[in-house]
Amino acid sequence: MSIAQSLWPEFDHEMAGTRKLLALATPDNAGYRPHAKSFATGELALHIATLGFWADAIMKTGEFDIGQPFEAQK
């Protein structure tokens, strides 16, 4: 079993929680900020929604340089 295959159950568990959080981020509360320095709910939801793509890219490549643009690493 590869490392990626062994991590899928944990990934699925985390994505279930992510889906719950994203369901709570509605257009009605997208601009809410608990503090002036905090992300707005909509900004945070967008950030969290893209984390799955990063995980997929990292698992499918032999190496990953965070300093390089994602497109250059395909």
C-alpha cells in the first residue's frame, strides 16, 4: 500500500468536516468578520475549499516546491 493510499481514510474524514463547514458559509454571512484582522467567512470558505486541490497535487507528484507556481509543477 502506498503512502497516498494509506492517507485516504484520514483525507475522507477531514473532507467530511470541511463539507460541513462550507455548508455553513452562505452568501448571507460571507462578509462576516469576527475581528478586523480575521478573514471574512467567504474568504475563509474559499481558502478551505481549495485545500483539497493542494492535497491532490501533493499526493500525485514525487516532489512539491511550495515556492513554484502550481502550474509549473504539473
